[in-house]
Amino acid sequence: MNEVLFIGAGTRGARKIRNSFQPYLRIRGKTCIEYVIDAVCDSQIVKKTYIWGNRKRLERLLKDRIELLSKSGVDVKIINERETPFDSFFFAYLDYIADDSLKKIIRLWKDFEDVDWNVLLDYARNKGILHEWVSIILSDTPLITSREIDFMISHIDDDLDIIFGRTLQNAFEKVLEGTKEKFVLHLAIKNFYNYIVKKKEVGLIVNSFFAGKPLRIDKRFWDILIKIYENRTIIEGRKFNLKKIKKNYSYIKKFLFSRPVVSSEKRSSIMKSNWFLLKAYRSVTKSLKSEKMYRDLSVLYSKIKDATGLSIGYQISKCVGAAFDIDTHYEADFIENNFYTLSENIKKISL
């Protein structure tokens, strides 16, 4: 396998921890992005890597590693980040697929709104890349291993169009064994939910691996992803811009509930769509029999499939390094203090 891996190392949308943005946060003398690239160096299947971020800074920081990867036959290209992580990834992807003729057109596209989808889809069909998979890993994951990267890429479900990585809760907890202190979930802002998978209850946590077929995802749905991301960022950042949230919310509702309704159904339809979107944003339901919280995305995914034809799902694994992303000072300190133990435990986990 000769796979391409995209690595997000931008600072727009990233958090600042210890006065450093996540990709440049130092743990045991190395930045997070250096740990991720070291894992790529040992990968058995990654042969091309695209990194988006500050190109000059990353080229200086990763100079020796890029030379090492080049000698081992892995091509590395660094792309300057754009206004949002979605724009950054998308234009990095366009750079990856484009020949000289497409590159001349891409130069006219300043941001996502400028993309001419008809031109792009015709190009993809002619090149036979419309259903091509790509994988993404975020750079605030200093415990990621080459073994995990290879596992996640090689176990993609080809029947899906978009994949969100999930790590088994029991694997995450096993990795914590032997650490110097107890890992406090609310300080780390880690959320475990109980998913119903094949009629069984499974504890999972989101990890920082994503995969998808970028050109299967039409422009309208890219817009939806951007709106959901913006609202999530506003809400999690606790800097409420209610006007922006409402505008995004209305855009998503119109997209998912565009079927015209007769006046007698209108009130019921609006109430139903509002309730659905509220659940979709939170994506959490509480069990009536216990205090357990369940993550329920099946309704949202089925509605998206109805509207777009896209199949969305999640990949379940014991890839714990991808789940140890750093979003708080507490997580940075915990990983720093327990780095050796965590690293050794992750190596022992069976994928």
C-alpha cells in the first residue's frame, strides 16, 4: 500500500496551551508535530504526507525529519494553512490531486466559496479519483504510534464516505494503568459515551483520526460541515455569538428539512425539525433506567444520507495515541508527567 496522510498542524482554530498553539506545544523536549512526524517516519504504508500550517516555521522545525523521510521514499509537502481547518485540508487535497492544468484553475480559487464543483468533478471522473480515500490525523497527539497510523488507514470501511475515529473506552483506561496519578476526566474534558453497536453497549471516545472521499462530498455538504464546526467551536469556546449560531442553525435546518410542507403540517414540521437539530447538536440521550449518557448519531446520519446520499460512520479501534489529543493544560501536564508509562502501555495494547 502506498497511502497519503494529511496532517493538520494549523493554528487557526487551535487552542493555546502554555502559551503555545497545540502543534507547537513541547512535551519532553519535542513539539507535538515532531512526535506525529516521527510516527509517520516508521509507518510501513504512508508514502506521501501533506501538512498544513505555517510553512516556513514547519520547514525549519521539521527539516531533518523531512530529509529522513525523503531518503526512505516518503514525499512530504507543507502547505500554508487557510482561514479554516476545512479550507486548509481541502486546498491541501487539491494540491495533491492536481496536474498542471488543474493547478492553473486552482490559483483562481481564493477560498472554498470560489471552488467550481463542475470543473472539479469532471476532472475527478476523468482521472478516476472520484471515490479515492484520504486519511487525516491532527497534530496535537504526541502519543500516536506508527502502528496505530497504519492500522487506522488499512482498516477503513470502503462502504462509507466519511469516517470519524473512535477509541474503545476499556483500551483507553488500560493505558492509564501504572501512571503516577489518577486521570481526571472533567479536567481533561474527555467525554466517553455508550454507543449501541450491533445491539451491544460499547463505551467509546472520539479520537483524532478522520477519513473520507473528499470529492464524494459535494459542495453543499462541505458547507454544512463548516457550519457545524463553527457552531461547535463557538459553543465549546463559551464565546457565544448567538447571531452566528442562529444563522448556521437555520442553514443546516433548511438543508436537512427542505421538503415543502402544506400549511396544516407546517407547525408540526418546524417543531419536529427544531427538536431533531437540538438532539443532533448535542447528539446525546439519557437512559431512562440509569444515569448513563448515550451518544446517538444514527438519526443524524440517516437524515444526512437521505439528503446527500453520503454514508457516514465511525471506525472503532484500540488506537489510544490518537485519543490522547491535548486540549487543556491539565492534559499537557499529565502526558508530560507520565509520558514513558503511557507510551509503553500504548505499545502493548493489541489493535
